[in-house]
Amino acid sequence: MNNDETPSDTGYVTRPADMRGEKLHAYQQHPTIQEILLVDSRKRMVEHHHRIGPAKWEVCIYTQEDDTLELASLDVSLSVKDI
């Protein structure tokens, strides 16, 4: 496991370009991962991928500092400015 991954059912990566394509798809295929965050600190943008079915994902994009996202699988709320 590298520093960009956490040992939980939520994937967290700080470099969205690295997650596109194969790696994002691999995370989405893992049955216990419920949420994936793609963070671009330069743009202050967070993409929140949330599993809504066995092969179905919902994506929310947050760009405002005061935006708050809910990580239901961890029972945590985070603001964009805190990420």
C-alpha cells in the first residue's frame, strides 16, 4: 500500500490524474470499497464517488471551501477546506 491509499473501505487519493482510468476502475470493482475521493488541491476540488449499487456509482464534485461532503461508510463529514 502506498501513501495515497488508506486501509479502509473508503479509497482516498491526492492525485486525481493517477486515479483516472485503470486505477479508478480497479477501486470500483473492489466489493468492500463504498466511497472514493479524488482530490485536486491545486484547484481545491474534490470528486466524491459513492457506491449506490453493485456496479453503480454516484459522483459529486465539490469546489467551494465551505462545501461539506458526507462519507457515509465512515460516518464522517468533511469540508473542502479541511481536505
